[in-house]
Amino acid sequence: MGAGFVRSIQSAVPSVAPGSAWAQRDIGPTLRRFFGAFYNGDVWAVYRRYRNIDVENCGWISYEELQEILFLPEFNLLFIFDAFSQQNALIDSRELLVMVCLFSSSKLSEKCGLFMTLFDNSHSGTCTAAEVANFATLALQVLGRCTGAPVRAKDIAAAMQEELSDVLPLYRDAVNRLGSEATFKEERIFGQDEVDEICSTFRLLYDELPIGQDPPPNCVAPPAPDWDQAAVETKDSRPATGTVRQLNRGLTEAELTHMALLGGMQSDDEDEDREKAVEILKEKSLIRKKEIEEKEAAKAAVEPARGWMIIHGADFVAISKDIARFRHLFAKCVAQALEVPSGVITIVDITPGSVVVEFLVHPSMRGGDRRTATQLLIALAEHLINGKSVLRRGHFSVYAASAELLVGETRRTAAT
């Protein structure tokens, strides 16, 4: 953005000099030691671990779950829990993940990539300005915890609404068409490129902060790449009860028997008892497997479909002069034709030949719309064929008249 967001950062972290609140409270320097050796792959491993544990997506983490998410010594975990837990009971999961990412040594654009994943409510790869404001606010609130400075969400939102039009012409155009409030809350304009453009306005200030510099020499080493999959037993890394649970692993028959016997199944005939225990737990295992399969089937129903629109009558050189405007026009007009939010359309790439738009369509799943991504692509193909359709008669008509739609995961295998 500009001066407003720079002021917000300076308000959250006025100084990191010796004697400042940052140095005296020691939360920031300590978190930097904990996660300064983490890079992008390590941060995403933490995210995957969290997703593996919070299967119900409740958004809150207990201390026991924190142990499973962060492979750190107990006194480090207690420090984090004390600093970020609500009423010493639970931690907001997004605040935890933002904190880990913020104090890692990932690049600024990589950090924003995770933030977008956490706050993109449409799961389309693009955010609204309001969602960008939300993750910017939470990031600054995490920094504010390190200095004791208050950070108000409405101040961040106000700064963004005031300055985004100056930074992004695409946003300014949307404001002129739709108004400030609707654009801020509803238009999914912000992909990685747009967020990187915003970051460029405060990068110099970010680079001066400890989180933007080289990690300190006394950082805690990150765990091995497979730490979130392997069962690890380390005396210094867990409480005395101490074995890290391995998740999503099928138990052996011997383990099933042992668990059942520990559960109190006893009889005079030990062999018969063991057989019963195995059968009972096998049955439970099958039920659990069926539940997982049903969840996977439900997930498959909302998977995106990939399309390739080849616009034979368009000049790629002319379009490339204002590629951002073309991207916005494509997503907006296709979404309007399909009667879905523009956020369900994700443009992957635009290449010459004549003009080839590779894009993803996500199921809307809103307002009773139960069409799958494939069904949406079929509907789009019908719009291209029908000369009286919204797509052929609207702002995209100059391109739609000569467009051909292919469907497939790769250009080579795509078919009409």
C-alpha cells in the first residue's frame, strides 16, 4: 500500500533497538530463535501437520495438539502457549500458523502465499481486499504481542481502502465500476502478483525488522523433512510421557489386540479373548476406513476442473500490453455467464497461439448451486456455441466469437 500501512507496521513495532519494548519483552527475539531456521518447506510442513490434526476444522488448538504440530522442546512450547493461548486454554490456529510463518526465514512473498491460503475463504487462489486486510491485521497483531502495541482491524482496513487504488490500477477500475465497499468485500482481485505489488510498498521497512533479516546464530534447528510423518521419541522434545503419535497409520493386528486388552476385555480363555478383540477392532477399523473413503469422495466432488480456452481471433501481443485487464475481464465475464462468483475462476497462465488461457473452475457450492466443476465447464462450452449467450453478447464477445474450449489436465491430453 503506502504510508498508511507503513505507519501501521511502525505502530506495532516502533523500534527493535536495545531498551525498546521489542527487546525488553523478549517475545519477538525468542520466537525468532525458535523459527528463524525454518524456511518455506518447514512452514508448510507445520501447516500440513495442523491440517492432519484439526480434521474437524474447529480453528482452535489445545496444548496437546500444539505438541503434535510443533516439534519443539517442552519449555519452548510452554513459552508459545503462555504467549498466545486464550485464557490459558486454547490457541487460535490461524494466529499460530501466522506466527510460525512470520518469524521464519521464508521470503516475504512466500509468507504471503501461506497467509493467502489461510484466509482465502473461496479456496480459489485469490483473495478479496477484506481478506488481505484480515491477514495483514493478524500478522500485525502477532507483532503487537511482541511489543504490547494495540492493533485495530478497522485501522488496517481503512488504510487499505484509502490506498489500494493508488497501488493497483485493476483495483481502481473495479472501484470505479462497482464502488469502494463492494470491491473491498467481494471482488477477488488479489493473487500472488497483486499481493507482491502491495508488499513492494513497505519492503524497505520489512527488511529492517528482525523477521526480514538473516536468522540469528542461536536458532533452534528445524526437524527433519519427514518429522510430520515419522513416529519420533526424543527425551528433550516431549513431556515425560513422551512418544509422538504417528497419525493416519494403520495399526498392526498385534497392536489392535493389545489396545483391546488394555481396554478391559478379559476372560478365562486368553486366546478366545484375543480373537474377539482383534475382530472388534478390525470392524472398527473398517468403519473408519469407510468414513475416510466417503470424505475423499466428497472432496473429489468439489475438486476443480482444468480448461483451456483457445482464442483464435485474438492478438497475443496486443493482449500482453495490458494482461492484468484481460485476466480480470476473462474471469469476470466467464463467472457472469456461469452465474457464479468470480473467485471460482482461477487463471493459471496466458500464452500465445493465438491466445491460450489455461484456467481452473471451482464448484461454487453457494446458494444451492450443486454443479460440479466439470458441469460448469460444459455450461461454458454451451455459452461459446450459442451466439445469443451472455458470453457471446457481453464485453468478452470480441474474444468469445472465435474461442474454442478444451478440457483436460494438460494441453496435450485436453479434448473438446
